[in-house]
Amino acid sequence: MNEDYPVFKKWYEITDWILSRCEQYPKTARFTISSRIANLTLDVVEKIIQAIYSKERLYILKEINIYLEKLRVFLRLSFERRYISGKQYEYIAGEIQEFGKMIGGWIRTCAG
């Protein structure tokens, strides 16, 4: 499936990176922000799969955008609380930005 959908491949790589970072959060944050970040990340995987197999993609793709915004906020909070480094935050923010552009292109294709 991932060869046919670069968006899936991209998010799969992002998911792997995010989950490995979430495992390194301090114990005090593991059941709060770390858990929420991991769940949102996995929710995006599920939504991508839904979009791939659905005829009604537009609504699902817009939901993905909302999840990305939530993820951005939680990751910024993680950076500010020093759960992730500045370099890690810069990397993942750029990756999510690039992924968001891919979703935006998919939305334009579906809407147009």
C-alpha cells in the first residue's frame, strides 16, 4: 500500500519517530502528554487508511488536518517543558509541515 500512497509512507516514518520519542518522556508525563501525542499520531494513521479506501475522502482529510494542529500544539508544549530538544522539535515540526502540505494537495485534488 505505501508504494501507491507516498502520504502513507511519510506518515508511517513520522509515526515511528514520534512513538520512539514518546517512550523517552519522563514518567510523570508518560500518561498525559506522551500518551495523547501517541494516540493522535496513531489516529492519523487510521484516518489515512480510511481515506485511501473511501470514496468520501474530503471530510476524512479535513479531520487529519485538525489532528495535525492538535499534534503541533502538544509537541510545542513538549518542547517548552523540555521533553524533547530544540533540534528534535525543529525536525518533527518540519516533517509535520511537509506532511500537511501533502494532505493539502490531496484535499485540493478531491475538492477540485
